[in-house]
Amino acid sequence: MNLFNPIKPYLEFFLDVGDGHSLYVEVSGNKDGIPVLFLHGGPGAGSSEVYRRFFNPKKYKIIIFDQRGCGKSKPFGVCENNSSEKLIDDIKKILHHLNIQEVVIYGGSWGSTLALLYSEKYPESVKTLVLRGIFLCRKSDIQWFYQKGADSIFPDYWRDFIKDIPDSEMNDILTAFYNRIHSQNTPISKQFCKQWSIWEGNCSSLKPNAEVVDQFDKCAISLAKIETHFFKNNCFIEENQIIKNIDKIKHIKCYIVHGRYDIVCPFNQAYDLHCHYDNSELNIIKDAGHSLLEPGITRRILEIFEESLNFD
């Protein structure tokens, strides 16, 4: 299946959610269609025009927004008043503003985390979940990608990633990057933001993909600042919080799509979620890594929204 043709939003606005943050929100597709909310990754990656093309514009009312501190939302790259709980409340405010009582939520990577957290707090407002590249935000999940695990799969990319970190700080790579990315020295901050984002981009596809890497490079500042802010604080949630609260959403159908060779968010995270979530369907993409742009992942997401979701 191919992506749908490019479309433009019929509604764009900035929503003041308090705390000095104003979120960019857009709505496209069918005004009277099935509401679907897209949650982008990162945290801090921002949205893209291509995301609209995963949904049939005749069938869905497509809601996309930039989370705090990234994309077109204001202020840019800001971590103050930026936490999981704040983002959950932002989603509620957006849906209330649009007078939407119940919504299908699609989220990938960090977007899957946020989708699950939101659903566990407001289960009555979620019709169905479609999740890709599951990220459960446990300490071991963060350690895998930023301390020990992924470095064994991509040692060459890892060496480029940590090349400017002294040996004395190698026992805590996340903190080493956090201190430099949030430094008042702008050139140093920009340098380490770029290294942080390129590492993630290089690891996100099964085969080398310059388009994927370029996407990460374009959002390097917001991605690196906000990701390090969240990960340094364990994403502002309790350890294994999503699995512990899974019974709150056991009535919600969930489609899980995950690349077998995902190195950013290894497959065990999707498998753990599926094993605890009886109302989930696990779709293993056998020839894919992490990115939404992996052909097998793209195809399955399109199929789910076209063929599996039926609300007649």
C-alpha cells in the first residue's frame, strides 16, 4: 500500500495550555470523519506533513500537534514545565477544544508511551490504540540505548556518538550528554545536540537510510534537549508504570506494530506489553527496525487504518 496523497489542514491554530506554552495544532481530512490523534516521537521530534498521509482523508478527521518545546509550538526547545503529566493534560485540552469525546490514538516510539499514559488516565475517551515501536520508559529501556546494549550492535555509530566524552564520564553517558546539551555554551550545546540526534537516526532503520537520519538532524536541538530532560528524569513516571496500570485499559483494543530488528526500542518492549495486555494484537514486522518509514511498518500501519478499524 502507498501513502495517501498530500493534503493541507483545513484548520490550524495555537492553543495556550498554560505554563508559558502554546501548542501548534492542525486538523485535516474529513470534518465529520472518525477522529484520530497522531502523537509524534522523541519526546521533542515534532510533527511532519508526511504523517497526514497515513490516514484516509475521506474516512478520518486527522489531528496532529507539536508537543511542548518542539516543531511549531512555542517557546522552542524549552524544558521548563515540560513533563509527561503536562503532555497528558495537553492532549485532554486539545480534544476538549475540538469538542471530541472519543478518539482513535496512533503513537510511535515516545508517541506510543504517551498514548498509553494518556489512555490509562483517561480510558473513557479512547476508542482504539494503534502503537508502533513500543517504548515503555523503564530504566533498562533507557540504559539499553544510551549506556550498554545498542553499542554492541552499532559500535561504529556508537564511537562517533561518544567520541568527545572523556573516559571519566563513560559510566553515565546520559548525564554526560545532558550536561553538555543544556550548557550555556551555545556551540558546545549545538554540537552535542547533533551527535545525540544522529546516533538515534543512524540506529532507526534496518538498512542505512539517509532520509531517516536527515529527519533526526533537522530536529536535533529540540530532540536532544527534551529527550535528555525526560530521560534524565525517567520520563517523570514510576518504574514500569505502564505495565502496572495496564488493567485500566484492558477494554480498549490495541494494535501493536514493531520491527523485529528495532535497536532503538528493542522488540522485548512490545512483547512485554502484549503479554500483559490481553486486548492487544501484536504485529511483528520481520524485515524492519524502528522507523515509521520502514516499508513493512508503513504498510502494516496503513492496513490497520484501512482494513482493521471498523466502527460502523
